Amino acid sequence: MFKFASAMQTSMPSSEILTLDTRVHFDAGLPTRLIAEHGELNARFATLLCRLDDDPQAAVCAIRDCASRLHELRRTEALWLYPVIARGLEYDEDARRQLARLRLVMIALTRRVVRCFDRLLQAIVSGTPTRVAAADASVVLAEYVQRNEAEIYPLYSLAGKKSSARTRTVARAG
């Protein structure tokens, strides 16, 4: 049986379990952990590319694993990263609009990665050449990771610093 709490604990920024009452808070180590998980995903995909023609059944399982890992990364970002960024931008309407646009870009990139994984799966299953589909998936996955590392994670760190500064100011005033 699937245990929601144990599955959630694996992707949490700390050892806490997500519930409806859980306060989302800034975790300075979260971007580092997400970057490491993206690195693991890239390593899995690179290994898959090297063995693509050797064992098609193993390649199919590996692609599904990569897609599942990408889904978990997106889920972690949606639950722990974006709420902190949004809270950090709550008083800046222009910044909130830009964040919404950026989230749409990242969703579109994620969909492109998933579609590329799907095309690669279809090529393997149908026995057609896989090199073009594999190259496309590799390029789009790299773009997705690069955009996260260059735009989303620094924004998270900045929002967290603003939030920490506000908390210190309120504590001193009180």
C-alpha cells in the first residue's frame, strides 16, 4: 500500500511531514538539495543514453524512472519553493506577475521534457531510431535544469533572505 506520509518525507526540505497545517518556510539548503537531485536525474539520463541500444526493456524502465524523478522534483518545488517565493513577493505586484510568467515558462519546459521522454519511449518500443529523440530529450532536460539553477533557485534564496530580514525587524520591534 502507498504511504503518502513516507513518500512525502523523502522529498521534504527537512524531516518534517507535510500536512494541511504545515507552515512552509525558507530552507537555505533546499536549492542545494534540488540541484543535487537534478544532477542525479541528469546522471541517470546520461547512463540511459549510453545503454539505449543494449537493452530496450531496461531503457524503457529507466526513462519511466527519470520521468517519475522529474515529477517528484516538480512536486517538491511546487510545495516548498514557490510558496516561499510568492510570500517574499507579496507586496510587489509587478514581481508577482513576473513570477507567474516564470512559473508558466517552467511548466511549459517540464511538459516539453515529459513529451521528449514520451517520444523516446515510443521510439524504443516501436523499434525506430532513437538518437534524435534522445538528443532532443537531453537538450530540453538540460535547459530545464539550467533555468531552475539560474532563475528559480536564486529567486528563492533572495525571497528567503527578505523574509528572514522582515522576521528579524519584527522581532526587534516587538
